[in-house]
Amino acid sequence: MSELTLPSADAMPNCGYCRTHELNIMLLAALYAVSRVLSRSLAFNESLRDVLRILHDEAGLTCGLISVVDQPTGNLTAHVLHHPAVIGNVQYQPGEGILGLMLEKPRTVMLSRIADEPRFLNRLDIYQQELPFIAAPIRVGGNLQGILAVQPGSPDDGLLEERTQFVEMVANLIGQSLRLSLEVEQEKSTLVQERDLLRRTVRHQFGFDSMVGRSATMRRVFDQARLVAKWDTTVLIRGETGTGKELIANAIHYNSARARNTMVKLNCAALPENLLESELFGHERGAFTGAVEARKGRFEQAHGGTLFLDEIGDVSSAFQAKLLRILQEGEFERVGGNRTIKVDVRFIAATHRDLETAVEMGDFREDLFYRLNVMPLFLPPLRERIEDIPEIARHLLGKIGSRQKRKLNLTDMAQRRLVSHSWPGNVRELENCLERAAVLAEDGQLDVDLIRFPSTRERTTHRPLRSLPSAATGMGSSSNSEFDIDDPDLSEKERVIAALEQAGWVQAKAARILGMTPRQIAYRIQTLNIEVKQF
């Protein structure tokens, strides 16, 4: 039996199947590399450059060019090129050259030899006339967005169609990646617009020009706050409860260079000391029972922004020492940790306490007081700026009416009643009073009988009742012969007290003077908080 002898590899003919198989393996590897590049980053231009490099290095497709459609003009503009040549401002109008024809009819172009196509415009002067050329449309949602063009590095070897199919697949991958990139950009643009709108809204809401108060004392506070907002100076806002200390803190932050960053707030009186330390400094995992993971504190959350510490005068002496360190050095350790953390935070503190007395009594550290009291702002109580009450009341009624989705109005008599009160609870008490009246006002008209102070006395020292005795003291008697009870400038309370004086504090007689029934005048005495004198 004769022995079967196989020809050597060198003697084997160069079969088309083997070349096709080798090309497919090479193109498959290149396609995988392209997909990885397009999926790993949303930096789209950088990804496109990497794609063209892969086509050159791994697929043998040189002079890769990606052109994009300029939506306003409809022209095709060279965007990314894998070649030492400079792109410049190369454009193709619809119908101009091979690429311009693709603008009119988006379909793949395959040229076996560039020199055989007279319509080919080699404006970049990089393509060789004796080599093939492939261009495939890049679509997003069925719309032409660009064109991928390449040139095989060798003459047509009969496998140009396989290379063309590969270029089409790459163009499809680019289109999918471009769609995702456009969606991300659109979402990013929407978020940026919403962020800017919110910033403008917050800046307007907490702007100094929109703050209510025209009295000289409040104008001085606003001017000082506007000046200190420019710098990172520590601010100590002082005033009674309900005077609006937090509003001033907001205005300082949102009108400062730190307005783009976070403003973090904490009421120091709302937490016990052991929780306060964890809340401010954060804690490490396992620092105490229940600390199942590490947590950032308010100081870290406020990095680059502002930290507002309300009721700073109520913290303990031991905690004051810890606060002093971070105010001085800007660094601290989390609870249960030993790593020093440094933060860049602007401090605003507020208190209703008399800190000078607290220092003298030993309840507040003197060094912490001087560290906080760099720029003190004193908010006057509402009773010391009565002239602001009408404007503040209108502002608060606007807020209440917005929540109740109706328009609320305050009568002149009700407004007079508001300015005659001492307001120990300041603006907070005023808002509660107006909201209570709004609830009772079915037609939205807040009249004097709806303005009630259940647990406070009328303030009688603001406006003297001419020759009338004080309703609060009931002392003395005066002649009312010169007093015109029908004077339109009198408030309702003044008229009732005048009538009672004329009637010797006999309610039935005073009711006849005023043209009321005894029940009506009794109701007025109750709602106006008039203290009846006993004889």
C-alpha cells in the first residue's frame, strides 16, 4: 500500500475560505474591542478617537474619519480623524461628493478603487486613489447623525464586502453609544436648568431685598448681614426666640460665595450630648451599639459650605471644649475613630441666651464665646419694631393663603389690634395668631374679632389711649367730656374703654352709648382683652 503524502503549507494554494476565516477572526476581535471602548466611558469624543485607533491597529482600516451632521445647516462636518493631518473646517453640503450624496440618501458606500469614482472629493488629501473606500451612516432613532469613513490598507482582495459589513456594525455601535450620550447630555442639561432655577429661587427667597422689615433697626441688621455674607467670618446671631435668626443665617449663606454648596443646620438644644457629638462629628463602624456602619457628621456634610448651629448657648461645658477645637483648627475625629479629618466650613451660630452673663456665671467658656462672637448680629424683638408688624402680617398672610389656596385680607381694625399687642413670642407668635384667625375666617376676611391672644395680655404701652386710664391697671379716672367717642381715628378697643368710662364701667349703660346689646359689649370686652374695673 502506498503512503499518503500531504502537501506542505507552503505548497497549499491560498484558498479564499482560509483568508475569509482569518479576516473574520480579526474583525471579531476588533469589534469586541470597539464595544468595550464605547461602553466604558461617556466621554464620547475620547471614545470615538479610541474606536478609530482600534480600526487602524486591529482591523487594518486606515484614515478613519467620523463626520457629524450640523443640525442648523444640514451640512456634514469632519469631527474626528485618525491621521496626522489637521481636520480644519472641512464640510460637505447635501449632494456634494460621495459623503454629500449620503446626506441625501443615507446608505453605505463601498468603492473598490477611489480613482474609479470621479465624484469622490478628497478634501482632506489623505486617501490613496488606488485603494478602496468604505463609508457607513451613523443613525440615531432612524435619523442620520453622522458618517463613519475608512480606507482598507491594501487593494481589494475580494473581501471588501466583509469589511463593509464590519464597518456597518461599528457604525451601528457608535449610533447606539451616541444615543445614550445624547440622552445623558439632555438629562444633565435638564438637571442643570433645574438646579439653576432652584438656586435663583432660593437666592430670591432668602435675598436681603425680599426680607420683610423696614424699621431702622432691621435695616441695620440687613446691611450688616449683607456685608458679612461676602466673607467666611464666623457670625453669632442673637435675639429672642421667634425673631427670625434662622432666616438671617439662610440669607448670609445663600448670598455668599458658598451658596453653591450645602448649608447644614442643627439645633443643639434638640439632642442630648451623647447623640449631639455623633451627629456633629460622625462615627466609625462599631463605635457604639447600633453603629453598624461609618457615618459622616454634620461637619463633614457641610464641607465647602456653611454649618448653622442653633441654640449654641445650650451645649454643655464638656462639649464646648470639643467645639472650640474645630472652630480653631478646622479638624476633628469621628466618634470611635483616630483619623483626623480636616474640613472647610463657614460657621454661623445663634442663641437666645445672654452669653455674657453665662460666661460670668461659668456656664459658657469665655474662649469659645470670643471665638464665636467675631461678627455679632442682634435681632430686635417684635415689640421694639411695631412699625414692621403690618408688612410682616401681609407677608405671613400671603404664605398662609398660599397653603390654604385662597386670598386672605386683614381689616384695618384687625391691624390696629395686632400693633397693640406686646408679642412675647415675636414673629412666630404673630404667624400662629394669623393662621388661627385664617382658619376661623370663612370668607377670607380677618376682622378684629378673629384676632385672639389666648394666653397673653394686650400691650398697652405702645399707644396711649389719650386721656383714658390704662385698661391693664384700671387705676385712676379721667374726665371724658373732651373725648369724642365717634372719632374715626379711635380703635375699637379705645371706643369700648371710653364708653365704659363714661358709663362708670356699667356694661349695660356702655352698650347703650355704643348702640350695642349687653351681650355684644360683653363679647367685645372678652375678645379685646379689656380688664374690667371693679368698684
